[in-house]
Amino acid sequence: MSPINKLLEDNNLIFLDTAIFIYHFEANHHYSSATQKIFRNIEAGRNLGMTTTLTLAEIVTKPLESGKIEAVEDYKYLLNNFPNLSIIDINQKIAIIGAGLRAKYKLKLPDALQLAGGITHNASLFITNDKKIKKVKEIKVVTLDELL
């Protein structure tokens, strides 16, 4: 069994960091086989996916810079209507846990808040492509590069 299949089989509730969405939406040729597998599993209900509203903010920044308002609406629609994907609001509990992670691991605030969202909502796996996040011990973190 491939590493990605085993990982998805062993972890029902997975948190997706922003890069996973960007690679998927942009059809990044290096990562597309992995992101397609992840999103197919979520769409089919074999896994449940989650991310925070921070992902939306990060995804729409480039289209807003370029004046591509239609792309902003498309991304918003996709995130809010994708089957078996939850978009978590960043609340005070997530903010405090994120601050603790930031202090403990010297993370950037967006990374700490994303991780806190997964931890707070009991995700068993956090998929990213940021190797600096691998040091976090409160949730299992894997990078897409590890799954190729």
C-alpha cells in the first residue's frame, strides 16, 4: 500500500493546510497525484477534511492582487461547498492554543492558528508542505513531499 493510501486509511479526520489547496487548485504537476487522492477521499466521505477561514484569506490574496474577483468568488464557493470539508472559524480558544504553539515552537502566527484549528477539532492528521511545522508534537504532521 502506498504511503498516502495508508495514511488516509489510518486517519479519518484530516486538517489541510493552505498549500494543499493551492497545489490542487493550480494543478501543480509535482503534487497533483497526492492532492487528487486526498480530495477524492474527502469528496467520497472516506475521510473528513477541515481547514480554517485563514485558508480562504491566504488563497484569495493573489487573485485580489491581480483584480480577479471572479476567482475569489470561485474559491469561496469551492471551499464552502466541497463535500465533507469543514471550514472552521478562528475563535478565542483557537487563538489561545495558537499563541501557545507560537510561543513553544516559534511558529509564524498563521501556521500556529492553522495547527490550533486542527488540534481544537481533534483532527488526527495535519497535512502541509511546510517542513518547519514538523516539530509540533500536539498533532501528527506530514508533508506532501513525504507522501510522494
